[in-house]
Amino acid sequence: MFSGIIEEFATIVDIHHDRDNIDFTLTCSFTDELSIDQSVAHNGVCLTVVSINGDNYVVTAMKETLDRTNLGLLKVGDKVNVERSMLMNGRLDGHIVQGHVDQTATCTAMEDANGSTYFTFDYPENREMARNGYFTVDKGSVTVNGVSLTVCNPTSHTFQVAIIPYTMEHTNFQDIRIGTMVNIEFDVLGKYIARLQQFS
């Protein structure tokens, strides 16, 4: 379980393909605090630490994960948003994030907001997924590359988010351009409500 509050970026230092899996080797400031089997969200994807070597650690993404996310597009040197699992004895500063990315979306517009930036994202419209809670609502929550954000101006297949300078500086939103693919996780509460309605 995560909150969508990014701790920092990790940098990819090596990528190894093993059949349908990819092993990513990364480095970040808290590598020495990690342990084998620990869950860490990478661009919003919950991955398990499988090995640690000095300043580097390794996580593995399987085919299902690669098919649903932007992890397969990563290259050595790329910055990845990382967050360790949430402690249950503190404040929930973001929202409930599972680390189970639902699909990808593409940045279609960036607009200056006199200090902040509005990003517009487009994802494939799918009525069946929408019936199951895979959609955004105005002022609701969405996770983009692991970042907990508030939705603006949603449609059936697009939404906007406003990024303040702090978030731009401390996450890989600074690397997003028009055409960039991002990971999105819809609000889990909406999925449960949609599922319950199917039984009423």
C-alpha cells in the first residue's frame, strides 16, 4: 500500500532481459535501507526488491506488468519515481494507492498556469472498464507515474492535473512532454463502488 507521495527519483543503471521478464538495476539515496522482498513503487508500479549490491538494487517486472505500464520503455539513465510502502502509524498525505497500475495514458497537452503547469492525459476509451470503475471524476484522485494527484476537467477518456513547481522539481514530471506515456492507477474506491453497484 502506498500514498502517492514520491520520496525521490531512482536512476536506472542497468537493464537485463530474462525471457519475458526485465530486471531493472537502480540506485537511490535509500538503497542501504532496503531489504530483500521489500515492496517499492516505481512510476507507480509495486515491484519487489530481489537483490541489493552496494548502492544498487534490483527489481523484476514480469510480462503482465510490462504490458500494462511504461516500464518496458525505460532506458539506462532514466529517472523513476520511487516510494516505499506506507507506514500505518502516520498521516495519509496523498490517497490510497495500491501500486497496481491499470493502464497507460499519453500526455497530449501542457499549459502554463502562471507558475504551475496543467498536463492533459488521454487514455483509450473503454466502456466496459468504465463500468468497472476505471475512470476519473472532477476533484477525485488519480495516480500518474506514482504521483497522487487531483483530477481536473475529466472526460470519458481524458483528464487534467495541475503540477506545482515542487512536484515538477522532485518527480519525473520534469521529463514529461507531449507524447510521453505515463502509468495511471484509478482510485480504488471508485472501483469498489462500481463493483457494488453491479450487485444492487
